[in-house]
Amino acid sequence: MEVAKVEKQNMHSYPVTASLLYPWLVILDVKQGQRQTFFDVSKNHYQTKNIPEMCNKLIYACSHGWLVLVDPDSMDCYLWNPISLEKAQLPSLESIDYRGCILSSSPSDPECHILFFKRMENSLLVCQKGDLEFNKQFVIFAEDFNLMSFAMVGKTIYCLGLNHALYTAEFVGRPVQFTRLIMEELPWPSPLDLPKFNGFLVESGGELFLVHMMFFGFRMEEVYGFFVFRMDFEEKRWVKVKSIGDRTIFLSQHNNTGCMYSLATELGIKTNSIYFTMNCQRLLYVFDLESLCISKSLPCSTVSRDLEQYWVMI
């Protein structure tokens, strides 16, 4: 198992001054809430920082170079740009249970809305920059539906349910209107009787993908493998893909989010592969979609197992 190297660093400096072509793996050590570790998957190096804006904060979302940060104790919530260092205060959350979060556009857009989803209750909180309080809305679906994952394609928000039903979410005035796009079983022959799975919606190049994560083992906590599906919007169905070519998928089980980017092979990042992290584990895993094998490495040996890991595109 490969172990990453530590870079020479200034603890109180910021990790980047310009955007990268791939996301950082940001590790938040819960026992050391003042400390953040930034792992560069291309260089296999990490930096440990003490950034005031991120101390004792959870990362709810990363979009258009901005982070949505929440203090789990005070419920204080704000947008922060790690490059420009601009900060925009948002209303305080009413509950830590609102874990799903998505931005409708860049925060620099006056029409940008920030949405927080409470997955098991099907309620959401909506606000814009400058709002003093959230607009709360309960969503009633035609069937038993729990929101699992979210993605933006163009200006449309897509929401995935436990049964792989797919909905769109659009603003009709202030309320958010949900419309069912498809509700069908995924077209795959299951290799084993694997009752536990997870789904991630991922956008890439204007396309929508579903990454299906399968578990096995005595406690169903080990990852068996993945299937990747592309949404055929004309046929309104999921189509299984065997290869994603020069693209790489990055998944975080902690907040059930993912992203996909086209990457040059000279960057040292495996293409046609899925990089993923697991809850309460320090390891970084890579699933090769061609060989169907999983490799693992240790991004940082100095953090505790009480941690949270996020993929952050800056």
C-alpha cells in the first residue's frame, strides 16, 4: 500500500492560489478541528493547514470554486471562495440533518439559489445571498421516495431516489417544483445477491451519469465494485457504459457526492477509474473500470480515524 509524502508547508497559508484540473481530497480531522489536510492525488503529496474559515466546519458542497461551510455546533453557514477569499454569510441551518446541498449556479450570479435537502424527510431549505432566513418547503412525491444524490446539468437540478427514480427540480416562482423523469430498475445483471448499494449522480460535459456502488461482506461494508450508467434523455432511461475513456470519477461516501473530469495521463491520475473514500476510513481507494480491480493508498498517516473526507474542486 502506497503512503503519501508530506510537503514543506506554512501552516497558516492557503493551499492554492490558482485552480487545478482535478479536485483536492480535503481531510478534516474531527479530533483536531483546527486542522485541514489537502491531498494532491497527482503528486501524492499532502499539506496540513490551519485555515480560520474552515476550522471546526463541515463542507456541505463545492460548486463553481466556492465551498458551503457549516459549523455543526452553532449551525452558522456561509459561502467561501478559497482563491479570492471572499465570504458570503447565509442564514443559519435549523438542523444538522440537512446534509444534501447544491447551488443552482455560481454565487456570482444574482439568481443563484442555495438548496439544502433533508434526505429522509423530503424537506428542503432554500435561500439566496443576502437572505436573512431560509424558505422551507416540504416535498410530496407520488411514491415512496427518499432523496439520495443531486447533480446540476446545465441549469437543471437532478435528484436521485433510493429506488433510482430520477426527478428534476425547477423554480416556479419561489417554490421548487419536482417532476419525475424516470422510474425504472437499472438494466444490469447482478453478479451476486448484493442487497446493499449506493447511488451517486455525476455531471460531465453536459451529460448525467449514475455511479452504482455495490457492497458485500458480513456487515456489507466492503466495496464489491461499481457500475456506471449514462442518462439517455431522449429515451429517458439509464444506459450502462463499460468505459468512461480519459475521464476520472471522484466519490465521497461521507456526503454522497461525486464529480468527473477529463484528465491527461501525464498528470499521474488513473483515467477510466473511480477514486473513492469510505466513512470513518483513512484510505483512498481506486477502482479500475477495465480490470475491475481495487487498489488503495494512505493519503495522510497523521490524521485520526475520526475524520471526514471531501473532494473539493477549486
